Amino acid sequence: MTVEPRPPSTDSPTRSVVNADRAAHSRQGALTGVLRCYYDDPRHRALRPDCQGVAVVAYGPTPLCASCDLMRSSVGKGTAPRRLPGAELARLIDAARAAADADQHLADAARAARRAGASWAQIGNALGLTRQAAQQRWGQR
């Protein structure tokens, strides 16, 4: 079995995080689009200005966010609620954005330490990485 070498990446770590973040936003819109609260639609937004947007429960074909579910009157009366993964997915999306932000802050801090004269070994030690791992992750290409 022969393993073919991969071509070297032209993206810097920061750029790949930004590109991944943009791609994630487009996929997130498609994902959460099917989990939008009925009142998040511009035609119905005035009825529920406190709508949270992401549906967590559905009564028949009508999805509702937690806020709108608490305020519902006759929607879904006599229909068993069906739980939707909206809250968990919204939490997951928020965590992914926070991780991307943290990765960006880490990259900025590593570059600032390097500009201030820190060696790659010192940067790696501060982060629990090897010198080589730190240099590969944040070094200039």
C-alpha cells in the first residue's frame, strides 16, 4: 500500500479558522432554518417580540421556541408536544463560535509572545505543546 503525500496547505491557521467559521455559518443557517419558531417569521414577529428564534417544541406542524411555548394560547391544544433539538443545537452552535473565538485569541497571543521575543519552546511549554507543534500551528508559512 502506497500513501501519497498531501500537498502542503496554503492556508495559515488563522485563515483556515476564518474559512471554517464562514462555512459553518452557512451550514448553521440551513440547520437552524428548519428549527425556526413560527413567530420568528417577519410576518408574525410583531406578535411575539420576545421570540427566541430557535424552536424547541412542535405542536403538529407548528414549531415554537421556549418563550413562545410559554406564551401560547390555543396553539397545539389537544396535540401532544414533540420535542425538537433546537435548544441543544443552539447551545452547540454557541459553543463552536466560542471555541473559534478562543482559537483566534490563542493565535493572537502566540504571535504577540513571539513578537515580544519568546521562543517557540517557551510558547509551547506555556501551552503544554512541543516547540514543533507551536511553531507548526502559529508560525509563518
